Amino acid sequence: MFEPGQSVGVAVSGGADSACLLHALLELAPKWDLHLSVLHLNHQLRGEESRQDAEFVRDLAARLGLPFLIREADVAASPDNLEQAARLARLAFFNEVLAAGAVARVALGHTRSDQAETVLFRFLRGSGTAGLAGIRPVTSQGIVRPLIEIERSQVAQFLRERGLGWREDSSNASLQFARNRIRRQLLPQLASAWNPAIVQTLAHTADWALAEEAWWEAEIDRLATEHFTESPGAVCVRVDALVALPLAAGRRLVRRAMERVKSNLRGVDFGHIAAVLELASAGAGSGRVQAPGLDICRSFEWLRFSRLDTNHLPDGGYRLAAAIPGIVPVPGASLAFSLELIEKAETSEGSNSVYNDRVGCLDWQRLSGSLELRNWRPGDQYQPSGSTGKEKVKTLFQRARIPLWERRLWPVLTDGPSIVWVRLFGPAAEFAAGAGSSLILKIREVTAPGK
């Protein structure tokens, strides 16, 4: 949890657990040359009582000669439930001081009793083993929990033996909160009627699940590297690769894709994961599943995970003047198109175009010169070079199995009302460079500048 010489912010609410943590670390600090400071978040939920908690912690830090940092948060104004809003406010505060480099670790006072309550709470809500791993003793962000193997009764004993004071949070007595009902009603009942060592049993469950999660983390990292195709705000996975995995791995890979896009899994439950796997297992076609904050779309062989707020182009698309010579970036994508004039064709593009082609050639003398690059629109049609007649671009998409989400930004080059070139499908027959062309407009796909 600690390295010698580190600065450690100790999160102190004023309650027994955090008071015990602070005094225990103060005794141990010389062993590792730790430099302690005290962190306190005032949730402003209990009026004068909250203010007195803050003063208690401020005075405690002063008596111990430790730096003190306080923040205030209007938790009651959050749309989340109070427990969730308070937790998120605390995490935001801790991540802030960690990111600023003010401390290298933030120590929290969670105990084995908290761990047992968390495991039971998550089990009752239908969590998988990731949730049953409970409270992590150490996180990659730098949060540590030194008391995670200590029960709440031992905390009280530690404080009493040393004559140390603490504050009682009156809200801990309220059965309005689910965690209080678990702590004051359900766990005592289970201990009395079923298992006197229920706290230890649940904590062991968390230890077991945490070890399995550590293995799965490495395995899903490997599978994500192998199977994810990522773009800004989205992750794509081939359905055949997903359904070929063992069910346990497939579920976790779906969770990882959701987390990669959304940055968290709040509101995502078993039913959402199952619906995505069912969509992937369908024989063919397209479909859509939505989870909180997420849109999962299938098109042909691909599943695309994206945020709900990133699936629409502003103003319905883009239209960009195509300067020649010049490079035209495609908005919202990592590609661009280089346009240049050359004396004669170095390549002939036509019906042999394939999806990975990067070059198209137009006869400059057949163009007006007022070219625009825009996104594909429903109803677009043209006659590709080598084709016997006009075709809808949508039909070409279907034939080439272009996923639905790629079509939104699909580049089309126009000369006035005429489509003269379409990415992948090449030049229009009427404007394609041929053997007699002397001045050629060369269109080449490149990586957008700065990408």
C-alpha cells in the first residue's frame, strides 16, 4: 500500500473508523517515513452536525500537527441517490488531490465489516464476481484501505484503549439507507440464525473473488487487445469472435467494451449483457440494444458500442470545400483526403476497387473545379466506373457489407449536383480518368493531420 517516503492523504470523516485509521498511521508513519495530511469532505447533509464534524477533524489535524485540506459538496443537489452522490463526491475529491500530486496515496478507513456489508449488498442486487470482489484494498488510482482486514469491533477497542475520541454520524442510525438496513437488521439476523461468522465468510468471499478478478483482468486485457477495434467514442467487435469465446469470457468482454466507452458500468446489469450476447448470436442482420448511457448496434459482422450522445452528426452532416491541391479532413474521423493534380494517370481506378483502396483518379478537364467533400446521404446514387448503370450508394454499402455506423461519415466528392467519386467505390464513369486523360485529379486517403 505504501512506499517509503510517500505523502499520504488520510480521509477523515470524524467517525470511529477514520479516526482509528489516522492514529494507526500516525504510529506507523516513522516505519516507512510517511508524510501524512488530513482530508475532509463536508457533504453538507446534516447542517450544524456536518459543520461540527468538519471542526472536529480540523482540530484533530491541528493537535497532531498535520496539514489539513477540506472541501465542501452540495450532495443533496445531485440527481443520484444520497449514498451514491456522497460516494462520487468523495472519490472526485480524492482523485483531485491525487491528480494534483498533493499526495501519492489516499488512505480510507473501510474495515472488514464494511467489506461484508458491500458483498452482501451487491449480491442482493444481482452482482457477478466482479461486484462480489467488494472493496479493493488497493486501486490503480492510488486509493488504499489499511483497515480492510480489521473488524469494526476491533476499531472501537483500539480507540477505547488509547482514550481517543470520535464523532457519531446520526444518519448511520437511519433505516432509510440500504446499507444501514443491512448493517443493523440483515447481518445480525444472518449471524444469529445462520452463521455466527457471517462477516468473516463474506470477507473471504471477497478475497476469493478478488483473486479471480485479478486473473480475469489480465485475460480480458489480452482479449480486448486482440478483438477491439477502437475509434473516438466507440469500440467495435466482430460478432463471430465474440460468440466463439466461452460464455464467461464473452460476458466480460462485453462489460469491458461498455466500460471502455462509458468509463463506468453504472446502471448496467446482467440483462443488458445477455441482450448484447443474444444480438451477437443472431444468425445475421442488424439490431440494437441500449443500456444506460450506451448504444450497442449490430450491422453485418460487427457490434459497435458507443455513447448515446455520440451517434449523431451536428447539423445532419458535413460539407467541405475541396481545395486543390490540399488535404481535407473528415469531421469526426481519423481520415482525410489528399487532392493533387498530376500530368497523367499513374494508376487506373475502376471496377477493380476494393475496400482497402486508397487512391482514385478523375479527369480534371471534365470537372468544373468547384468540388465539395460531404458525407453520404440517403438517396445518393451514381454510376461507378466499370458499372453498366446508376446504383444507389446504399446498395453498394450493402454489397460491400459496410456497417451502418460507418455510413454516416462516408465521404462523397461532388462537382455541383453530380457525384464524381465515392470512397471505396471509386470514380463516376462520366468523370473517371482514362487513357486519353492528360491532367488527372488524384484522390488519396491519408491519416488526418494530428491523428
